[in-house]
Amino acid sequence: MSQQQDFLRDAMRRLNLTRDAFSARLGVRRRALDTWLLPADSSESRSMPEMVERFVAEILQHESRNTDGAASNAPQRPLVQRISAEGKPQLLSVSQFDRDSLEDLFRVVDVMQPVARRQKVTRVLEGAVLGSLFFEASTRTRVSFGSAFCRLGGSVCDTTGFTFSSMAKGESIYDTSRVMSGYVDVLVVRHPEQGSVAEFARATNIPVINAGDGPGEHPSQAILDLYTIQREFSRLGKLVDGTHVAMVGDLKYGRTVHSLIKLLSLYRNLKFTLIAPASLEMPAHLLELVASHGHVIEQTPSLEDGLRGADVVYATRIQKERFAGEEIEGYTPEFQVRKALVDAVCKPDTILMHPLPRDGRPGANDLSVDLNHDPRLAIFRQTDNGIAVRMALFAVLLGVEHQVARSMRDAGWRSPSLVGPDDAVFDGLD
Ligand code: NCD
């Protein structure tokens, strides 16, 4: 059943069709399509007729012939080769992706979902060891990479902070990386300097994943953000093409928005409203890149103006730890994304996102907790999707993505179908 949902979701993604448009193309009622897309354990879920499945497969085949012309029968190079950096299986920047390779990755993410959601287990990475090196604060990125690796059957060795690593004794990035490469099969690295993870990657032939290099990039976060947007949009009947994304907060030092705006630029005709206090605006080179893809960018210090009519609101934390003596002005309580404002200027189907952590201390003016029971708040759907996305990245970089589906067994323990006490608000939406 989850295969049926994955198949239909992937088809809509490839054909770039909303649920309405897809059901019209298939000649079925929208309501029927919705029931085929419901989770298998939902009482309203239905199997799609075999004829529909064959028809969808035919449309996909026809479409790929039309777009690729004569090359359609040529085998695609493996995904790992198409996204490699300098010939190596690494993930340093979202620039390694184009729209096709992203959508191929999302197909692998869909396959991982039953394992990420603890219904199934797989051991495709049995015996493999992940080295996790975090030289900056982290909860979700470090733990979710570790959890994703364990759920594929591997084990994790990690070190956190400079104090407890030999870098405190003056060891270079080159030596650290080379030494670790003899111990583990893949490295996930977070480091406060931009470009530092690429330096780790140059010193090794094992896969390296950038888990955040200072204000540079955070590719896995942006990939899970985009995956979440696509999944939410699929339920809401929207497409990423033509959408309006509002980004709020520290756009200068926030690496998650740097990676996300690059990825979103791969789509067509987007409108970005960028809302940042003076001195924390999006770097000029990224504005140029986005504009060169033909997207519309509006910059404003007014939250009310920037959020009006947005399909996605992506709020971020002020990255005080990266300030080089700047004083931020204008980051007042009027800057806080809170329920009253969202109700006043956003739509019933706007989605509210944040990479987390949100700063809950007085005066922080981060995404407000008064939105916690609002179904538009997608922050925990983002964190949950992070497991499946990181599993997919490991599987692709280590070349086991095709073994996963046939390796799955039922999980031997019981876990709640909804892991959070407020998750029921979203039950059946997906
Ligand atoms: C972000 C980061 O570290 O860049 N967190 C994360 O990984 N989800 C955002 C932040 O720290 O504000």
C-alpha cells in the first residue's frame, strides 16, 4: 500500500501535476485519488485498480520519451555519479543537484518512510560505521543523522566540540579527516568555518556530508525542507512552480536559507519576499543567482508586508554566535511570526516552517509558540521527514538504495502511530 502511495506521489512529481490536474488526466474523481493516497492504516484508504496503475505507468513512459527524445532508452547514470562533487560521493552543497536528480532522490526518500516511521526495519548498512564530527552546537542534525544511519543497520561513532577532539591540540583538518577515514565508512561534519567541510572532503576518499559549515551551507536541511514543501503541497493541491515563499529572520548568516533559496531556484517562476532586519539581509551573490533564474525577489523590513499572501513562511533564528560585533537594530517584537499576524495576512493553506531550534528566550522574537496548535505549522513534519531524507542520502552515497525495498521486514516492536501528542491535528491529511 505504501508502494501505491509512493508510486502515485512520484508520478505527480514527475508530471508536475496537482491532485486535481492528475485525477483529471486519469479520468478519475479527485476523491478516488485521495483515497489511494491515504496511509494504508487509514480506514478510508483504498487500493487503486490495476488498470489505473498500468495507465499511469504508460503516461510516465510516454512523457519520458517526449522529454528525453532519442536518449530515453539510454540507461541513466547512477544518482551518486550525477550528484558527485569532484568525482567523489560527497554532499557539500545543494549546487550538486538539478531538478531531475532531486526528484530521483525524493523517490528514494519515499521508499525510506516506512522505516523512518518505524513500521519496517532494514539492515542494508549492517557492519558500516558512521563518523559524526560536530564542532558546533547541534541536537537534531547530529541525532537525526545518527538515527538515520542506525535505522539502515549501521553504527555510529561520534565526537562533539573542539574541547574533546584532538583539534584542541592543534591537529589540522587534513590529519583529522585522514585518520577518521581509516575508522569509519562515511563522515558527517559540522564546523564553524565556511568551506571547512570541503577541506575535510579533500583529505579523504570516503563520503563526506556537510552538516553545516559556518554561515555557508546546510544541504541536507534544505533538501528535507524542499521535500516537506512538496509533500505538504501534494496534500494541498499546489505545485512548487509559481509559489510565493517568504523567508524571515537572519538571512545573512542563516545557512539553511542560503541552501534552500538555491534549491528552490531550480523551480520556475517563484516569488520570494525576504524579510530581515537591516544588516542581516540575504547576501548579494545569492540574490543575483535567484534573479538569474528569472524569479521575483522583494526585500522588505516589514513582516506584515512580506508575509501577505505567502504560500510558505520560512522563519529562522538570529545567529548571534556568528556576529562580528554587529548590533542588530529593528529586531523588535513586531518582527515575531505569531498567530494573530498569520491569521491576519496569511492563507488557510499557508505552511509555516523553521529549521529549528527556535529561540524561546524572552526578547528573541523567534517563531511564536502560540502557533503550536495551528495545523499550518509544519515544523515537526520537517524534523520527522529529516530521518527519511538522511537515510536516503546515506543509501545513495554508499550505493545501497536499490536494496532497501526488498530488504524490509516488519518492525518487531510496537510504537505509537502518532509520535507527538498534538500530531492528531494532522491525521489523515497526508
Ligand atoms: C540550523 C543550523 O544549525 O544551521 N539548525 C539545524 O540544523 N536545523 C539553524 C540554526 O541553528 O538556527
